[in-house]
Amino acid sequence: MEIFPVIISDVTNLLAQAGKGYQTQQAIFETTQKPVILEYTANECCFTSYPKVLARGAQSKSIGKWLDIESGELCTPDAPYPHVSKIVISRGFTYKPVIDVFTTYSPSLSFVYIVQGMTGTKAKVVLAENVIAAGTGMMHEAMNGYSVVFSAAIEKNVASLIEKSSSSWFALEFFRVSSWEEILTGSDFALRQLLGGGVLNIPLCF
């Protein structure tokens, strides 16, 4: 059976792909006719390398900036991919936001993704306050030739403190949960642990 590419005309089309059963899926951005690969299944890097990149980005105060993966130092942006880029859209993005005429918000949830370019030796960690902003940012990166190699839902209070570079006095460790509901259930515990100092174990849904 022939599988036709997914047509992505806006961010809602992209977010609708979260939680799909496919491992990979071809897609096309409608406005630019640019192809992109969508991935849904977490690979080995998602369990090992990328959470470490996220922790390093937070503790080196480089959220939203390019850093060298090996050294953790800020660096110049990587070059875009010469071939088709990809977007890893995790199960954490199955969250359906509350939308009204004034705002879009995700109670107790924020969203994080990691961007890489041609060399794979540099990365940019991005935090978004809601799933719409995250999806829009991921589309923008892919349209410009970069790949989103990791994405996850994260507890909002923790994400806010990380983004404000308040994480230098405790160690960050991440663990995977199977649904964003588990993050909401355990959010009070995570905040108490944060206020207590030491090692902060942060649940991620990816």
C-alpha cells in the first residue's frame, strides 16, 4: 500500500501527527513545498545523549543559543542540512492546549526541543511556554534546513527556572515518563525537590 506524504499547512497539522504509530513519515510543507521527515519513535539518543545536552544547555545558561555539545561552550550557529531535515515530534505533544481569544496556555506544562544542523556537533536547546509555540518554532527550524532531533513535554515551573538560568546551584537529571499526565501528577513533588536543592530529577514525556 502506498503511503502519501503528510501535508503540513500550519502548526495544527504538525501537532496532529504527535502520538502516531508510525516510526517515520514523509511530509511536505504546503507553503514552500519543502519535504521533511517526521519521526515519532524515540531512538537510543533520546534516552542517552539528548537529555545530557538539555542539562548542559540549562546549566551553561545557553537556552535558545547554540552550544558545542562536547565542551558545553557557546558557539556560532551550525550550518543547515544540505539534505532533507527532520522533526522528532514526541508523544508529549499530544497535549491539547486550551485556546481562547486572549491566549493559548498549557497548565503546568512547557515544551522543550533540541535543534541540530549539518555537523551534529552543535545544538540549540529551546524552551516554549505552550505546545503551539513549540510546534511553530519546530516548523520554522525545519523550513530553514535544521532538524529537531528531540522534543518533550516538561513541568512548567521547572522549565521557567531553567530558562531564567536559576539552575546553577543544583544538578539536573532527567527521566522518561510515558505521558504528559504523569508530569502533571508529579509536578508538586518536582517543585518541592527543586526548593530543597541538590539533584533535581525532572520527568520528560518523549
